[in-house]
Amino acid sequence: MAKKTAKKAAKKAPAKKAAPKAAKKAAKKAVAKPAKKAAKKAPAKKSARKPSAGLLKPYTPSAALGEIIGNKAMPRSEVVKKLWVYIKANNLQDKKNRRMINADAKLKPIFSGLGQVSMFEMGKHLSKHLK
């Protein structure tokens, strides 16, 4: 029984303190400034976001890389896409750890002679073959 009365007393205590706050808020509203009419501005036209010129810079692949993706100059993003197409087509991702790429005879020269490279290290090895 003592617990129930303590809970009721706790509920009533904040109600007494809230009354002065409510009176202050009501007084502020009574003295509130008149509402200003907001001037409507025409929304600014959003232009399409242009990618950085550095991202679109064409790179010429080395002879070893050219065997896989072609010898045409293309941006780095396209080089990576074409390399992934080659990796997936030849089933070169490791079966257990999909982050690792198993190099075949064409990829070994690109991956500095390593048999297996992490997909995160792939960019480091690619940069040596792009001019």
C-alpha cells in the first residue's frame, strides 16, 4: 500500500510545478508579436551535378591490362568495371572469402605476380598499369 501512495504523490508533485510554467507560456502568447507574412521566392533551379574532371580523365591501359579490357583510353571507373566483368566471367573470386581475387595467367602481371589479391588492393595494382 505504501508503494501506491508514493506513486500517487510523485505524480501530483510535477503537476504543481507545471502550473506556473503554463501561466508564463500563456502570458508570452498574449504578448506575442504579430505574424509576418513570408515573401515567397521562386525555387532556384537545380542544375545536374557535374562529376569532377579528374574522374572523367581517360587513361591508357598498359599492354598487359589491354589484353583484358581493351586498348582504348577510358576513365578509371570504366577500367574497374571491365576488370570486374572479366573476374566474374572467369569465376576468379575466392569461393570462401569473396573479397579475395584469384589471379589467372592474364591477371598475374597486373597484380605484381601475386596469386591472390584483395579487392581493396586491386586499385593499387591497377594504378601502375594506367597512364
